[in-house]
Amino acid sequence: MLRVAVLQSNYIPWKGYFDLIHDVDVFVFYDDVQYTKNDWRNRNQIKTPAGPQWITIPVGARLDRLICEVELPDDRWQSKHWKSLSQSYSRAPHWKVVESLLRPAYLDRTWKSLSELNQFLIREIAAFLGLKTQFRDSREFKLEGRRQDRLLALLIEMGTTKYLSGPSGRNYIEESAFTEHGIAVQFKDYPAYPEYEQLYPPFEHHVSIVDLLCMTGPKAPEYIWRNATEGGSA
């Protein structure tokens, strides 16, 4: 059985994103699709004394481009985001560990594209969580047709037997088209994740995973996949 998830890259995404990665053998970054404004591609939320705060990468207002075509010509946002993270989490019990994990991405290099940045950060965080899931990029495949046709072609080429979709997939996926090719479809239902201590109450689940990492460190997997003793596909 080959379990596959296909999803756009997001900027330091929430813990549910990594829960999805955990549940499959191969995770495919789907960045050769339309970039969407005011979404999770170039922004996320962190906890601050004033409550959840957006940190947003400036990418311009153009909508006629794919995610992988979104360039980052101005790197001044990097030091600003790092300052925001440092100010918000320097008092967190595991900040030093997270600092060593993320600091190089913000202060030691610059990024040409949003996709390159997002994929790098996701891979680094997944490795920290102990995940063994293989990462691939949809640009490795020659995909044509409308939304579902492209996705199905990708899964067939990979030899997928089980496709794990995010909850929004229910709005457009015709399961019969997949089962005709021997691919079972499952929609991810994010569980009632256990709460952990946050620096600035009240508790908020839907913030960047950076918050969880700073507060729980190596125990973070226990708050994403229950009773986990190590990462890897379940």
C-alpha cells in the first residue's frame, strides 16, 4: 500500500499540516497551481502578548501566477519575522532549540521564491518531529487537464493505493474517478488535539506549529498524533 497526500506548501503551517504528513508514506508539494491571496501560502499566526498576530511575507498583489512562480525579491521581511518570533517566544521553555532550528532560514540565507522557502521550512520541521515521510514536488510530473484530472494523473503515476485529502477535498473530489483506478480516498478529519501551556492565554489551536515547538520541544509529537513514541507514517 502506498499512502499519498498532495497539498500546497504553506508558511510555517499549523500542527494539523504535519499531522497529515505523518499519516502518509509520500507527501507531494502541489505548488504548480494557482496562488491564492489572503491564504496560508505566505502568512501565519503566532501568539503574542496582544493575542494572535499575523506575520506575512510581502509577495505583491498579482494573482495571475502559480505558487511556484511567486518570487521574493526583497528580503527585509526575514529579519522582521525573526524579530517577531524572538520577541514572542524568547521566554518559551524550548526557544533555544527552536532558535537553532529556524535561525539559519531567516538570517543565514535569502530566498528566491515562496515555494522554495515554504518547502525548506516544512522539511526542517518535519525532520525535527522525527517524520520519515518522503517529500516530492508536483513539478516532477507532467500534469495536464482540469483540477481533478491533474491530481488523479499524479497519483496514478506514483502507483498510489490510498489518497489522503484535506477536509476541503470533499468540495471537488469525485471519489468514483479514483476508485476506478484502484485508489481509495480518505478525507482527513483533524482530531480534538490536546491543549498545551501557551505563554499568552487564552489557548489557540490554529497558530503556527512554531508555538507548539517552542512550548513543548521534543514532546511536540505527543500533541499532534496521540500516544506517539516516534515519528513516521502511522
